[in-house]
Amino acid sequence: MTDHISPHDPKRHEPTLGSDSRPDQANQNTGAMAGQDDRLRHERRDERGYIRVTLPFRVDLDDSGPELLGNDVSLGGFSARSSHAFEPGDRISASLRIMAGATELIVPLRAICLRTTAAANGDGYDHGFEITDIEPQHRELLRQIIRSALSGRAPNVEGLLAGEDPQTPRKRQATRPLPPARPPKPRGRYLLLFAAIGVLLVVSAATAYRNFMLIEPSFAAVTAPRIDVRAPGPGLLGDHDLTAGDQVERDQLLTNVINSDLESDLILAEAALDYNNRLIENLREHLEGGMQEVSLANSAQPASGDTMTFESVSPQIAQARIEQFETVRDYENSRIAALEARMASNDIYSPCDCLVAWALSSADGVYINESERIMTLIRTAEDDVLVEALVHMDDIHRIEPNQQAYVTLANANQPIRARVRNVALDVERQPRAGFPDWVRQQQNVASVLLIPEEPLPADNVGMPVDVRFAEAPLLTAVSERIWQGVSSIAQLGGNAYRSVMEDDDEITNES
């Protein structure tokens, strides 16, 4: 069920809460949001299941799509304007961003597009969305925002935390006789009430400190040093069976590059050396025999299509030619050694005890060029797997080496303490694996490496984490423990609620 029809539909004349100005005009200035005309205007309750209000808000799509400008919102759905037309039935995951004074409130949800109409002024499209999935706490937050707007007040954090609207003053009634005195109520209930208020205040203070006072990076993940294995020369990639996730040892043969041209040059060089050695031996045999004339070949190189000819020379000339052939032999020996070294360099070995993050397939005789990446290895030693955070330049001056921080892994109940190892203004100074490519392309950020007190397993490389830097370690530790305790209680309550609902569904199905 939805209640969202574009407020600019000429067929609709129901009044709404808020001015008739467009949300995009209101968003031009944050201060103007709070100053808009918030007069209460009623609408027909027989056509809608929920009351809608007009508030300045934005809709951020989780898939990094274009931002939508909100028109109005209710507990059942919302309408928004965008330059892109959604089709009815399209499902989105988004977050409603609503200003509450100087604070921006975020309400994540899932919704489905019910209708799309062109804007009256021709500038974009108006869409009506029905909320299909929203967490109970986020629904309650949205309800409080709508309730605050209906009361004629702009939403603010203090009012939302209070949870109640100020009471409307009532006229004094006629004086009535006082009822008989009642016995005093037990003090225990007042103590419980004050205790509950105290706990609420402590939780609120811890939450506010954690969300607004601590330094929070734009992105953080578990990373490790990356080694890119590249081809020493062109050729065919040799067969290998390595895939992502395989563990390799130091000096282990990974693969090789087959260079047919290099192999041919080596064979020709070895043949030339053998031919040259035979010429030298033949001439020396003739000289040692005391012959007055020696038959001499016209070249010290193997025949390459040319006709081999011989000539008769004196022993003196033959001796000189032997020295020339020996020079050629030394050259061929050096050339063979160089070719063998190049052949040996085509055998690629592991430089460390590493984990294979990526490997180029060797199927179907893949040809590779020189310096082309063949594999990517990750160092997995205990001191190599660290947490890397990207912090905005505006906050980097507040971070120092050995500063304490708290790292929370996904699905972890307790944060892990860590300390800052170094701060790098160039995020690519030390190549590390674990960040998506688009993350390192961010501008105005610095890289901060953190050493956790507890070693992290190698399979956590690439896992996003929550990092908060502490400028007051004691206060930060207390707020983190309070936050984690409240989160654990909320998680247990949610699990218990889901289990009860599943049992009820089973009973209903059986009956």
C-alpha cells in the first residue's frame, strides 16, 4: 500500500505539511531548510493509509546511482524527483537523508517504484515509491521525524531523543474538591525510573561521542603487501595449475615463459661454436703434420646458404687464421652464456611464502609481452596482515604514530585495539592488496596503517572494517564498550523476536 502521488499532479488538491516550494530550491541552503513554512495542512484520510509530510530530504542510492531530491515522505513510502526515469516495479536500496538542525539523519530502507510521471516543468521525473523493507529502529526514527513535522516544529536531535512532543497547553478547569489523600507510593519505582533515565542518558552520550567526536575514515579494510610477478620477456606462458587462494613457498617454481626465438638463437650459437672448434682442430692437425700447404675454409661460421669454399695457404697464414677462429670461439662462448642466462630467467620462482591472489590462466597457449603481469602474490606473515584506513586530509593532523584506535571486524561483537604504525600522504607509496581499485583513486585522502593487537588471519585480506581513532583513550574505550553492549542487547532482542515470529508462522501453517 502506498500513499504517494506527485504533489505536482494538477488533479490533486489535498493540502500537505510544508510549503509548495520545490525540494531542490530548499536544498540550496541548509539554513533555508529550517526556515521553510511548516504550516500544518490536512489531507483526506480516506484515500491514504499514512499521513505524508513535505520535508527537505535527499535519497542516496546504494548502487552509487544519481541522487534523488525528495518531495514528501510518510511511513508507507515517499516521492522523489530525479533526472533518470525509473520503471514501475524497479526495486531500490537507498538511504533517506533528512536534516535535523545541524545534523543529518540517515534512514536506510528498500523500496519499489509504483509510478513515474514527468515533472510539470519538464525538469526530470517524479517517482512514487513504496517502502518494502525497513528496520524497526529506522521506522521508529522516521515516525519521530514525521511526528515532529506534524507538530509544527523542524526535526532536531534533542526532540527525537526526548521521544515525546511538548504537550499543548489546556485551559484551566473549574476548581474541584481535592480527592482524599492517598498513601505514598513506593520509592522503588522512582529509583527504577531514575536508573532508566540515567542509562538512557549514558547510552545517548556514548552514541553521540562515538558518532560525532571520534575520527572516522572514509574507507578501511584489512590489507597485506602485494607482489606483482611480471614476465621477464615475451613468449608463451608455460603450464601451471595455480589459482587464487593457493599457498606457495619461497623459491617454488611458479611457471615459465617459452621464448621460441631465444631457443633458436641458443641452438644456432651452440652449432656455430661446434663448427668453429672443428675448424681449429683440423688446422692444428695439418700444421702438426708438417704440411707445406694447408686447406683452409673461407669462413669461421656455419654455412648459411652460401657455398663453402676452400683455399690452400701457407702454414704462417693458417696459424693466423687459427688465432682468428679462437677469437670467434670466445665470442660464441660468451653469447651462449648470455642466452642460457636469459633462458634461466624465464623460469619464475616465488619470492616468499605467499598467498596467490590472482593468476593468469595458461590454457590455450597464452602469449604475453615483456613486463606483463602474470600473478599477484600476497605476503601472509603475521606482521604483514594489517588494517589500512583512508583518512581525509582535514583530519589527518589529528593522527600521530602509535596513536590508539579501535577496529571492528564484520560480525564481531568486540572491537580490537590497534595502534598507528605510519601515515602516508601518498596512498600508493606502498602497494598493498585488499582495497578495490576505485578506493585508491579518491582525492584528498591519506593512508594510515594500523597494527592490531590481535593477529588477523590471511583470509581476512580485503574485508572492510570499522575504524575509529581515539584522541581520549579512556573515554573512547568506555564509549566503545557501551556501544558494543547496547548493540549486543539489540541483536539478541532482534534474534529473539525473529525466532518468536518464525514459531508463530509454523504454528499458523500447521493449523
